Amino acid sequence: MSDFTLDGQGPVHGQIRRAVAQAILSGRIPPGGRIPPEAELMALFGASRMTVHRAIAQLASEGLVRRNRRAGTIASPEARGRAVFEIWDIGAEIAAAGGTHAHDILYRATRPATAADAAALTVEEGAPLLALTTRHLADGAPVQLEERRIHLAAAPAAAAERFAATPPGRWLLDHIAWTEAEHAILATRTPPRIARWLGMEAGEPALVVERRTWNGEVPVTFARLWHPGGRHRLIGRFTADQGGLPGPRARAQQRG
């Protein structure tokens, strides 16, 4: 029980979800291992039953835990295979490196999906979405530009959220369940519109991560994350999981 530590970021149910997920993905709770009953988690975190139940329900919807009336809640045997980028958050990475994270919203529009939006988000053209461009800074220096599309049918509360205290990606992790994610990583030259916001010269190399998430069959969000190629890298670490299956871990690293 002492392994569970809240990070103080965002709603309590989201903090509990991340604390338990981290214990599963790090192997402290092995595949098939028992998750403490909700009553124990309530006492540990000083949280209400509804708050704890919501956190565990989200873990179940994401496939990280399985719930059984007789056996209780256990870590899903497939959970470690979901570890790539599972808890990767630029703000958390900057804080872990001892830096100070800040963000600003550069563009925001609620509108029907264009043909390009529809292809990126895998929705019908004209579907309601929230388009955002967010810049992330570490100690005042820009390190990531986030171009994001949120499917409002999957996350209607996002339409009213200003993202002043919490950036869009972190807010989605805290409030919207997802069951499947897809990532693509590529290197490309930075176009002028991106270079301007990242303090780069147009044409400089950039590392780009594209991420899509779904909740069941419903698309939730698409994000294109731009990073200065000379100041950013992704590190993947793989360990043997039970049954000989890979258990990947990944993290982002800033290079000054």
C-alpha cells in the first residue's frame, strides 16, 4: 500500500488512477496481482467511494485491471504490453528532470471536421471537434508544439474547458477513458509555422510523434507533437515479461 503515491496533479480520481497504473506498469503489481479493495484505497487516500470507484472503473476500461466478483480486482495479464507512452506526459517529464513546465494555448476553435481533420482523427467529415495548438515550455524554453483535435462526441466537456491550469493532453488523461492508442514517430524538416513557435529555423530537423486514441470504437483525440530534433529524444527500454512477451517502457528526454 505504501507504493501508491498521489502526484498532486488534477482531480483526485485521476491521481489515484495514475498511482495504481504506475504500480502495474512498473511491475510492482505483477500480472494477475491483486489490487487493494476499494475500501482500503479509500482509507489510504482519504477519498470517497465514488472517487475511488471512478479511478478503478477507468483502469478497467483501459484494460489495465480486470474485475471479478469472487477474486476482486487484479492487474490484467496484458497490462505491461500497454506501457509504451501509457503515462508519458511532457509536464511530468520536465518536472522529473527538475525543470519547470508551462504551457500556452496558441490556437483554439470549435468547428466541424475538415477532410484533413477527419482523416487524422478517423471520424466523418463535419463531425464536431475542438482544434487546439499548445506550446509547452521547460524553464521558459519551448520544447514541444502540440497540434490536437478532440472529438467532441467522445469528450463533450472539452468544449467548455479553457485548459488554463491543465494542458489538453493531461486533461484528457484525467477525464476521458481510452481503450486503444496508436503512435507513429517520424523525423522531418520543420515548416515555418512550427519553427516560429519553437524558436527554430525553418527546415531544421524535428522529431514528430503522432498519437490517436479511441474509447471502444469511438475516436477520442489525435495529436501531432513537434519537438526540436537537437533538443529532444525518446528512449525505449524493453524487458522480458511473463511468457516471453516484451514489456516495453518509453520516456521522453529533453537535451539542453
